[in-house]
Amino acid sequence: MDKRDFIYQGFTKEHYGSKDVAEKAFGGYNYVKNMMITEAALAKVQGELGIIPQEAADEIVSKCDINLIDQAEYLRQVEVANTPVVPLVNVYKNVCSKENGQFVHYGTTTQDIMDCAMILQMRDAWDIIYDKTIKLRDIIAEKAKQYRGLVMIGRTNDQQAVPLTFGFKLAMWVDALNRSIARMEEAKPRIMTGQFGGAVGTFATYDHDKGIPLLEGLMKELGLSCPDIAWYATRDRLLEYVSVLSILTCDIGRIGNEIYIEAKTEVGEISEGFKAGSGVSSTMPHKRNPFNACYVSGYGRAIRSCMTEIMNASEGTNERDSRMLSFENYSIERASEITDAALDTCIWLVANMEVHEDAMAANIEKLHGLIFTEAIMMYTGTEIGRIEAHDIINELCMVAINEKKNIVELILEDPRLKDHISEAKLREIMDPAGYIGLSREFVDRVVDKL
């Protein structure tokens, strides 16, 4: 059976550039498959508890194969019913004997099956995304170790500040990804919780001694956490799912944005790895556009709309509200696919990025020593006071910038400072490698924990 025929819901694998999540987790094919898995698991546990005949349970389980159902009939009924579950029950029971088929979907409700199927899709997507996040984190961590001592300029508000190391910058990326990994690990059992309870969640169709064992048995069979109570109108788990992915993708987007900015001709410290035909301009042969960094940054921005959408599903009324349920799966699927695409693109981008050490060294010299005035202020401030030193050096910096003069000469000529610092001390202070603080140590502090 061609998976493309099952397009009741979801996006094709081409959307957002997602491949693994789009094909292996979402789309109509996987949704129908997971609904069948849920129906079969329910029948299995009901058979074990004596709720339905064991013979019926066995056949329903044995016929849990999406390739057995009448695809064309299923799609025809979906068009009429405008819901996926009733048509599935009809075609599923038809592949079983008449006597046993009547026990498909026994004592359950549409939302039980849809929610469990959706959570199974989310779990598949989560596992793919988690593995790729680990991979991205590890690639960056290796590069942080590689460039642990490579001195470059640090920037605040897009202006040169003071030196740090490229490894330090990369370690900050690793640190953010570590938190996303920790969120995914901590949140997974809470988010991946199944749903079962019947019409309003009270198990009214079952004997009192059967409801809880059936709930617990079904969740164990599906490998999902067991809820304490039905959550038909309480969708915070889905909100948390999209929230965790949004935080992760925004952090990935920041990496793309950083590389995009530092690939500027006027900066030139990092660029995308070169491959023939990539990033070319249709009109300017000299250009090498950082399109992968652009895409990664764009994914970080695109996922924010998913967060807004899923928050609109948090106000379901009473015990179930189909107004909320009708759109949340699209936000979940889109967020998952955007995150997957962001990870794939960023993994390639970081693994193949080119680091231009000569540009980093040249950029440190661009302000002709002004980046060391903090260190000079701290040194001279021990004698004349830090605030006094700050005001004097700030005044000299403005002169150096406006009149294009050398800050060293201005300091050595200034009567307020010349007796408090020698030229030799100035040259010592203005060694970039001597003013990177604990850059190297912080790299070790982050990376050594992995």
C-alpha cells in the first residue's frame, strides 16, 4: 500500500524540509496505523479481563494490519463522515469475522482512539528529535574543544566588546542544547500519556472493578504513561510538547542567526561549508549566500506561530470541546516537522562550517586597541578610582574615535593617566590572549559534563 494514499491529515514529507518526522511519525498513513494499534491493544486487554470473548480479542489483534483494510472504502467514508475513527471501525471490523468484528472499538469513544494515536505519533517524533538534538550537541561540543583557545572578539548590541574564545561561544550553544535535552528527558513521561475513559471519562460502560485495570493495561500495552483521570478537555500536555520543541528550535534558530551574521563580508569570521552550486546568486557570480544559516534562523521564527496556535487549545469547555480538538493536531505536526528540519539543517551547517581565524584576528584589531579600555580602566582605577578612570578613558575614547587617533598615545599623553600606567604595561594589557578571562575553563566546565 502506498503511504501517499493515506493523506487524511498532515503534511507530506516535503513540508519544511522535514524528512524523518514527516515520514516516520506523521501523515495520514501513520495516524491510521496508530489508531489500529490502539484498537487492537484495547481488544487485547479487554480479552484478558474477560470483557470481550478471547476469540474476538485474538482475531482483532491478528488483523491489526493497515494493509488488510479497504483503503478506498476508508477514504470514501472519511469524506462523508468527516472524522477518521468511525470509518476505521467499519473497515477494521470488516476484515474480521462477523461475530468478532462487532467487538472492535468496544466500550470506548472516538476521542480515546484519536488521542492515543496522536500521542503515539508525538512519541515517535519526540524520539527522532531527541536523538538528533544529542547529535547536534555533540558536534558543537567537539568543536568547542577544538577552538577552546581561539581568541576572537565578543560583541554586545552588535558592537565590539572584549575578547573571548570561539570555544566559549560554542560552549554557550552546547549549554542551551543541554537544557533542551534535559527538558525532553524530564517531560517525556508526563507528555506521553494515553487517553481512555469512554463518553466523558467515567468508565460508565464497564463494571466498577474493570475500569481501572483496563485503563492501566491499555497504557502498558501501548507503552504510554497512565493518566490519573481523563484529559479530554485538559490539553496542557500538548501545550508542553509544543513549548519544549519551540524552546529547542528557537535555540537552534539562534545558532543559524549567529552564523548568518558572522558570515557577513564585513565580519567574515564564520561561513557555511562550501559545496558546488550551493548559495549561488542568480545575478552576482561572486556571492556565496549563507542559505542554510538563513533557513535555520527562519525555522526558529516559524515555530513561534505554533506556540500561539496550541495555546488556543487550552480553553476547552466541559468534558470535551471539538472546537479545540479540531486544529491542535496541525500545530503539533507542524511544530514537530519544523524542529526536525531545523535540526537536520543545523547539523549539516555546524559540521561543515568554516572558521576563519585570520578574520577573527583582524577584527580584534579593528578598533585599534579600544576593546582593551575596560582592562586599562580597571588597572588605573586602583590608584585614581574606577569611576574617575572610567570617565577619563571614556573621554579619550571619544577623541580616538572622532579624530581617528591612537588610544595608546592619548593615554600616555594625558596628564591624568600618564603617571599611573607605563607604555610597557599598556602593551601587556592589550594582548588579546591575556584578556579572555575564564573562557577556556568555561568550555571545560560545559563540555566535560557530557
